[in-house]
Amino acid sequence: MGSGGINGTEYESARQSITVALKDAFEKTDRVYDAVEAMITSGPIRINVARLGDADPTVVPLSIALLTKGLKSFRAVKVTAQEGCGQDASILLRGLFENCLAVLWLLDKDSTRRARMYAAHSDQRAMVAIEERLKIDSLRVKAAEEHVIVQRRLESWLQLLTPEDLSTCRRHWSGLRGVEQVASTLDGWTVAYVTLYRTTSNYAHGADAESHLRMSDSGVPIALLLPGLQELSRVLNLNCTLLYSMASRINERFGLGFDGDMSSIAGDAGFEAD
């Protein structure tokens, strides 16, 4: 017998079961989201200039942009979890993890230089893509035009970055080897990398077929299509932890005055309130 399709009764019943089983987790998710969103939407962002330290004012909008992206990713994880797709929610969570690391790395030290490297990385990756298109006959003419434009942008970065910094951010915005090495520079985040990012690698790279099929007692394969609870509790908890980590660090670094709001959701995010 079929399921009645994506809007059929079997799917809807499975979704409702998830909503009931994870009611507290979804309510916690909403509290964390609303508190963090208020940092952006409650009025003009007021920076404590004394907190800027080695950061020039351009670091602030970059941090807020990353937090905005984080809020969107957070919502995407929640919606995917509500649909009972735990492995796919885990893939989105990996993106939020990288976004969180970018904020923590950016605000850890040497923030102005790091912000410039992060921005220059976009032009570096554009150049990498153009260089690949130059190898394809049908794309070469247009790519050659784009190459001139992006090359000029890269050369302009040399007014703000050393040649070494500009070169090293070609591979990764940090100038390091990648996510794992960035995590190793931040206290406590190597554990997060190993337990969150590394353990969800199979989901992200199409190597988790066993998560989507089971064998019946008679040896018949059964496709696990209906919304289910697998991975959801873990994903929703970590979703809150990552968004809170980003927001609380931005609030602390720039003295934005949301200490009470951050304290109110610390427990929801798995931290002790100050």
C-alpha cells in the first residue's frame, strides 16, 4: 500500500508524532532564535567602541552578516528536522558549524587582518572557478573577460594584505588548511569538530545508504521514506549551541548590551547562565 504521497495521511501522522515527541526541543529552538534575532532587529546596533580593540569598524558588519547567515541556517535546520529528515538536517548543521567557526576565528584576535582575508577569499575562489572554465573551449571567451576583472580585484587586495596573506586565503578564508585546523586554534572546538563535523561526514558525502533502508524479517528491503526521529534530538540541541556561541561572542566582543538576553537562553543552548 502506498503512503498517499507527501501530503498523505501517513506522512502527516509521522510529522505530528515528531512534533509531539520533540515539543520541548522545538520550543527551545524558538526561544534561542528569537533572542538572537533581536540582536539585529530590536533597533540600531550600538557598539562599545572601547571593545573594538584591534578590530576596525568594518569587522562589525561582517560579523552581523555571518550572524544573519547563521540565523537562516538555524531556521533551515529546524524546518528540515520538522520534516523528519535527520541526516539532511545534519548536513545543514555542518554549514552552521563552519559559519560559527568563522565568527569565533574572526573575533579571536587580529580581527582586521582576518576580516580582510575572509573577504579576499571570495575573490580567490572566483579566480579558481574562472581558471577551471578557461580549460573548457565553450567557456573560454567569457572566462577570459571575467579573469581580467577578478585579477584586478585581487591585485587591489595587496593594498590591505601582504602577498602571503592573499596567497594563503586562496584555499581557505583562514589561510590555514581548512575547518579542522581552524577548530584546533579555538579552545574546545577540536572536540566539537570530531563529534559534530567529522561524524556527519557520511551524510554530507552520500555515504550513508544504510540510514535509508532496512531489511524486513523476511529479507525484503524497506525504504525509510516517512519522517522519522533519527538524529533529530541531537541536531536540534547542537543547532542551539552553535547559534548561541556565535551570538554570545559577537555580543561580548562588541559590547552590544544583550548580556541578559544571552543569559536567558544559555541553558537552552547547553551552557550555564552567568
